[in-house]
Amino acid sequence: MANSTVGTGKIKFLDKSSNSGVISPESGGEDIYFEIEPSQPQLLREGQTVQFAIEETLTGPVAKKVVGVTQIANRAHQRSFS
């Protein structure tokens, strides 16, 4: 299994026709490729701040489990009223 770390950044480019995009990490460094998960194509947009897991692969780092920061806040808010 690949090692992963958590990162935060902004979606720099999003291509919904190919279900992929590129994230510019807040920590700097190279942009990170990601594929849009089938359950959330309408939830992501260019310029949005996201959290993601960075997995090192043979071809370089890839972002997985990309989630908008506002989505995280909304989930926490909903749990506090449950």
C-alpha cells in the first residue's frame, strides 16, 4: 500500500469531461494531479480550497479523497445538530 499524507490546496484546473484536475498545494511545490470521484463531480470547482490525501505513486504524487473545505465544515456543523 502506498504511503499517504494530508494536504490542503486550491483547485487550479478542473476538467469535468475527463473527470480530472490539478491542485496547487498551499505548502508550495509541484501541482498535484487528481481524478474526480464519481460521487462528487458537482461539488468541486476551480479556485476552491480542498483537503486531500497525497499518495506517492511510481509516476509521482497523486491526490486522493479530494474534499472541499466548506464540505468538511458543513459536515461538522450537521453533526453538532444531530
